Amino acid sequence: MTLRSDLQQIAHWIAPRSAVLDLGCGDGALLAHLRDAKGCHGYGLEIADDNVLAATRLRVNVIQADLESGLRMFADDRFDTVVLSQTLQAVHRTEDILREMARVARQGVVSFPNFGHWRHALSLLAGRMPVTPEIPYQWYDTPNIHLCTLKDFEILAAKCGLRVTDRVVFAGGERVQWLPGLRATLALYRFQTR
Amino acid sequence: MVQPGSVGVVKPQTKHFAQTLRLTSGASIGDYTLMYETYGELNAERSNAVLICHALNASHHVAGAHAEGGNPGWWDNMIGPGKPVDTNRFFVVGVNNLGSCFGSTGPMSPDPATGKPYGARFPVVTVEDWVDAQARLADALGIVQWAAVMGGSLGGMQALSWTLRYPARLRHCVAIACTPKLSAQNIAFNEVARTAIRSDPDFYGGDYYVHGAVPKRGLAVARMIGHITYLSGDDMAEKFGRLLRTQDYAFGYGVEFEVESYLRYQGDKFAEYFDANTYLLITRALDYFDPAKEFGGDLTAALERARARFLIVSFTTDWRFPPARSREIVEALVAHDRDVTYAEIDAPHGHDAFLLEDKRYHRLVAAYFDVIQGEQRTSHAAPAARGAS
């Protein structure tokens, strides 16, 4: 099974044999890969039944809980890396989650769909909320309540005391080098929490 | 007729133990018999054995049917060929616990000292005592290490206790609708049930056998109380609502509401087959279960010894042992870096949900046992402790 390119990038940032917490771990593909390829040990938090089932099949330690209550069960500095992959935009208390991430791990990784993509701007100019492969929902029927741009995230990260060390952006599964703020469909950030 | 997916006709077996079993209370039982059933085949490596632990009113009859008829096993929807715990792959053992009333030595059995039924003199046993007795059965069956020990409710407590008393003797612990200890409210319900039994004039202080009496009224009330705690409020509202059996209010105290009729039926049925002393004994074992007790109430410290991988499942509408209680176990395991899968099943049936068929629940258990099966193919290594991070 090949790992999605953004998850491969996240895995690249995670040290072998380290402890990992994956918030909104989905089907557990990242944790399974980290276990098999890098000898990592960790846990995934996941709320959706079908994902919990899929992660169980991959023999991943999945805990069915929402992020807010789930994070509380972990002690300070419990993990080497905490991952929030394509979930930030659906979180209610965004700032609290980032601070909680900083509490439980020394290193964090966050990825999210870039709302600043030029196609979104174009859609807004045409008078409509954007609907794209990355954010494929109608405005009235979306789990994505906190969409942001790269710059927006960087400002909030700084406010929460997170020190961004790396940023990689993707467009359609390919890495983007120039004009990332406009061309990125997906942004990945790696940061230190101390 | 044998249903597809059933293990078919099964025959209970007995194992006699002549070696004294020391009990938590300090008392001991010198000589006892355990009833058990097995399904599937033990493989050559003896690595595919699964122990099923029963809850309050159940028994060794976990799956299949008895030749003489009667109800199918109490977890027949979970265990059988092609079922979540697949007897084509696993050798499954169901055992009736010490002190129960389905054939294993209990209060109804003759006390070797007097030749009369133990009655009130049967020693109080604990979850830990049951686990010790089950370990001896495992020895007798040649099972050094269970692939999994599994149970719901009180059965889950036994599975949890296995990981603490015999950490190297199981690879997986499957604890469903469980709690690390009873709450004051749980104990209170138990005490009301016991009071109902003890205050039945036919109880004779527990020695009703020699009087040829059965405290059926007390037992029925105990069961009615228990039954209320097994169902969710919504489930009861859905099943019965305020439906009347009569045309209209009869302005008396007979059975008028459907829910009254249901509870009385359940109570009376139970009183026909269950033993009152066993009810006292098992509810007491529930009350006493608290592995954190010897660690000053620190469950995390208590679970340090556990080495198994865990599947913990709770049900959202279970108000007897609600999800928060299962999460306490998960939290304690996570603190020690233990492997744990935790699922919270959104099911409407309250505590009883662990016995009922539910796709999400059964798929999850099936997926977990697939993983156990996969591990068997790759290695038979004993579980190793992970270093604390």
C-alpha cells in the first residue's frame, strides 16, 4: 500500500522509534506506516466509526474520541510528535487544540487545505463559495468551519508560541515551490512547541 | 435445528480440581468442579485459545445448542463459524464460575464437611478467585497462553483481571461494557437487589435448600431491579412507552402498564432458574472488584503489570457502566504505552447492547480477531513489555 504524498512528507519529519499521536488519524495509514517503516509507537484519535474500524484492521492503536476530550487523556510531553492532518479546518476550538498539541509533544505537524488558493479567490469573485476537490462541500453543509490561508495559520501558530521550522506545500499531490500562498491546495507545517 | 453460523450441538464438560484454592478472603475451597464448554479446535501450537468470561446471570453455555434443547448459548451471535469470534480459527472456552449455579461448585453443592448444601456457608469469592480457578482450567486443558480473554460487563472485569494476575498468559484482553470498579450507585442497586432476596421469608438465611423452599419473590424483584439498569431509558420508552395492557386505568395495583408486565415476566422467569445465594455472591464479587484498591486507588499504577494488547468497547447509552468508565481503563493503559483499541459504539440498548447484534460492534470485534489471527500466523511470541517512553 503506498502512502499518500502528504502523509509521506509527514512521515519524513518523524524520527524512527519515536512516540507519535495522530489526531484525526482516519484509517490509520500514517500510524501503520510509521510503525512498519520506522518502528514508531503511537496512538490515533478518531471519531468516525468507519475509520475506527479501518484503523483496527491495520492494527493501529485507535481511540474513538473527539479531539477535545481525547487530548485530555495524555500527559504533558507524552509524545515526540503530534500530528493534525487535514483536520484543523474542522476543529471548533482551534487555538485550544494547538495549545494542547504543544502540551503533549515537543514537535507538531499540521496540514490543512489552503483557502488562499487562486481558484477559491476566483470563485469568490464570481460570487460563490468555492467547492474544490480539497474542500468539496457546499457552504451550508460543510464540516470545515475554520478555513484559513498559509499566512493566517502562521500568525496563529506564532500567537500560540509554536516555532515553525518547515513548510511544504502541495498542489494536486505535487510539491509547489513558487507562489505557494496562491498555488498550494494543501499546506504542511512542522513546528517545535518549546 | 442447527442454525447456519452456529457451532451446533455442544456438550458441557466438567473438570474436577482436588487441589485447594486459596481465596482472596483468606478462606479456601478444598475440592471443586468447573463446568465448561469448548468450540472449535485447539491448534498444534496451542496458540488459538480464547477464554470467554461470563457476567452475572450467564454460564459456560456461550454458543451453540444443547441436545436436549433450551436456549442457544448466551453469546451465540458473537461466537461460531464465520462469526466475529470465528470458531473455524479459534478454540473457544466458556466456563461457569465458582459459586454460580449452572453446574460448577457453588452454594447449592454439598459441603464436604457436612454433606448438606453449602448454602450461606459458601465462601464469598471475588473476580480474582474466578480468574485463579480459570487459570487452573487452562492448565488442565494444556493452554499456557490464551490468544485472548474476552468478556462483557463482569466478564470484562475477569478479562482485565487476567492481564494483572497472569500478564504473560494472554496476548489480548477484550473488555466490553466494563468498568474498573463499581460506582456507589452501582453498589446501591446491588444492595437493593440483595435486600429483596434476604427479606424473602423463603430465604431462611441462605439455607432454603434444606427447607425445600426457594426465595422466588426476592429473586424476581432482584432481577427486576437489575433489568432496569441493563436497559436505556430511551430503549424502554421505545419498547413500552406508557402502553397499557388494560383498556384504560383500572385504578388498582395489578399489572396495567406493559413495562410492568415485562419486568414481572423477566423476574419470574429468572427466579425459576437462578439461585438466590449465587445472586448474592456474584453481586458481591461485582462490588468488591477494584484492582486499583491495593494501589491507593491509582488505576494507572494498578495496570502497570498488564502486558496484553487491549480492545475496549463501550456503548453510548450504557448508564450502568458508561463510556467514561471504559475511558478510565484506556487512559491508564495509554499512560504505560500499552497497545489499546477503544471504540465507543453509538447503540440505543444500554448495558445490554454488549449481548445484542449490532453491525458496527460486531464488525469491530471481527476486525480485531482478524488481527489476532494474523499475528498467530506471523509469530507466537509472548507479549513483551514495551519500555516506558
